[in-house]
Amino acid sequence: IKDIKKENITGPNGELVQIEIFAHGALCVAISGKCYMSLATRNASANRGACNQTCRHAYRVTDEETGEELVIDNKYIMSPKDLCTIGFLDQILDAGVSVLKLEGRGRSPDYVHTVTKCYREAVEAVKNGTYTEAKIAQWIKELESVYNRGLWQGGYYLGKELGEWSGAYGSKATKENEYIGSITNYFRKNGIAELTIETGEIKLGDELLITGETTGVLKLKLESMVLDEKQVQTAKKGDIVTFFAPEKVRKSDKLFVVKDRKL
């Protein structure tokens, strides 16, 4: 990347061409994503944006002549871990990279919010000289809380010739979002949100996640809650409660309780 940057390549308008790299998210088992497995098995072309990710499944390797199976320690032999470069972002920026591509298409609002937040904070930390090992560890912990197949710290960028494989199907996220209900009103003057609980229950101390098309993502800790004009500790299905929201939320926004996920 440094060598490319030194060439001072310009576009038609004379401006230097910016360098973009893929910095976080799912890696393809094929070189440059040129895979025909999904097309062959599901008639869905990966090269036309329709990959069914059949490589993420478990497979058995069988000798067609003898019928014997090849014993493989990791049955997810074509499912690489997700790339994570936040631990050496200072080297990436120093090399001359201008744009970081972060996976987001098809992911949840919580995933997009968390990933972009962590990398934005990391970039700013590199710029102002506060990029530390302690902060890197905290960012990685946050990134592990949302959808991931296991994080490969560095990928092929640091000279590794072999990939790291997920070892399991689906997500390894340390957190999960349990749907509770929807916002039915918001009182802007006092910053109070009204919630109709449709399933489950909430209690003081819960970490809440509110999402909506206009609201985006709002996370907060439930520190107080009112039911029938009384302060309560818990509320259950059918209750209509109010609580303080530090930012504006809207009718029909969805509310979730963020919980530790059992892996």
C-alpha cells in the first residue's frame, strides 16, 4: 500500500486517487470473491451479489472410490473468521489508506452502529495520539458483542499465508437482543418515552436498544420506570410504562433488552 501511495496516481481531474481497503467483516474463501459454489448448488451467483454462502455450512469429504470419509478436525473448512483490523489501524492509516470499507449490507442496525462507532473512535484516537492497547481491547470486546463468526485479528494484511476458520456455524456474538415491545409515544418536552410491552419483561438496570428507520440506534441503561404513575422495579407483558430517553425516539420504534448470549 505504501508503494502504491508513493506512485502519486491521479485521476482525470488531477487529484490524487484515494486508497480504500476492506477493514472489517466477512471474508470469502475464494480469491477476490470469485466463487462459483453458490451458483453451482443454488443457481445464485456470488459475482452478481446473490451469494447463498454455502461455504459456511458443514461438509464431509468422501473418497468416491472407497466411500471412506476424510476425518477433519474443523468441519467448517471453508468458513473463515471475520476480518478485524482495529488492532493495527495505526499502521493502515500510516500506509496511506484514506477509506475503510466496513461490512454492513444485510446486517442489523445494532451491528452497523457498533462497528462504525468503534472504527470511528479508533481513527480519531490514532489522529490525536490516544490509540492504546487498552482501547483496542475495549473496541474488540464491543465488536464481539454483535454478529461475528469469530474475529481474525489482521487477516492476510500482516503476512499470514493461511486463514483462521470459524469452527462453528452462525454467529459468535457475546450479546443478543430480546424483543420487548414498541414505542407508542414520546414526550419531547421532558424526554420521556412510552413503551407498550408485548412480550417478556424489563427491569431496572437492563441495557436497552431502541431502533427505528428514522431514529437509527439508541442504547441506554434503564435507571427508572413509571407504571400507573408509580415508580416500579419491573414491568411485564401488557404493561404500558414510561422512562427517560436521552435522545428522541418515535412511535413504532422497536425496543430490545440486550442480554449476554450463551455460547
